[in-house]
Amino acid sequence: MHETLNVLQAFVAGVLLGTMFFGGLWWTVQKGISCKRPAIWFLGSLFFRTSIATAGFYLVCVGHWERLPVCLVGFVIARLIVTRCTRQTDRPTCLAQEASHAPYSR
């Protein structure tokens, strides 16, 4: 019972870490495309998100390697959830609008 609770906690921690990582990535892209210095924005976000995720994996799995695969499964499931929640299918992107005005050539 105790080990099942630890595995469940590792899974939930993986989902939370993945939600933070991929949600932060989505937020960074949304904010970074309109800022004056996007390289600093994207690199800072990458460093911050990776540091938090790595520290979270370490804290979840310290001394028990069996929790790492469960935490990683939660991380991947969070990626799927964030991707589905942030999908924008009802409005075209800027690239799609620009491509529609491209001249036709053969």
C-alpha cells in the first residue's frame, strides 16, 4: 500500500512537472514572438524550465530509481494534455495568412 502511494505520487509529480514545462513552453512562444529580444526570452525560459524539471525529477526519484519511469510517463501524458488544450484550430496562424498571399509559380 505504501509503495503504491509512492508510485502514485511520482506519477502526479510527473504530470505537474510536465504541465509546468510544456505550459511554460507554450506561454514562452506566445510572449516571445512579440518581444524585442526573443533570444534572451527563449533561452531564459529554456534554462528555467529545464532546471525546474530536472530538480523535480531528482527530488521525486532520490534513492528510488523505480519512481523515475512512472514520473516520466506522467511528464509525457502532461505533454499530450497541454498540446491538446493549447491547440488553436479555429483561427489561422500568421504563416498561413502569409502563405495564402504568395505568388503562384511553376
